[in-house]
Amino acid sequence: MTTTVSTKGQIVLPAGLRKRDGIVPGQEFAIERLARGEYRLVRRKPRPNQGLVDWLLACPERNFFVPVESESTDSL
């Protein structure tokens, strides 16, 4: 597969690679210069709670989430 650098300096990962590796918009990559003309892209791991705030803000209304009654696992 090949790709081209745009006039803005952007490189597009081909759709086949994105689909095969589950790459979605917004994912971050680190770029390392190995040698002149040689580079490596490494997908950065997301922060443990990445997206949590967006998920909470998407709640339909205040107090949407309520505690759920459950029995102790000690008796099982």
C-alpha cells in the first residue's frame, strides 16, 4: 500500500489498514524518526478513562444513573 503527503503535511492511512487494525478517528500515534527518510508510527494507548466524560455528558438527564440493589456475594 502507498499513500501521499498532502500539501498540509498530512498522511492518510489507507482504509484497509484502518479497518484491519481498528483505527478510528481521533486515535493518537507517536512518530519516531529511525533514519533519514525512515519513520515508524506507533499507536498510542488511550488513557484509562478516555471518553468517560463524553459518555457521562451524554446521559439523557440528571440522576439518570441510580444505584442498583444487589445481594452480597458472600452468601453465594
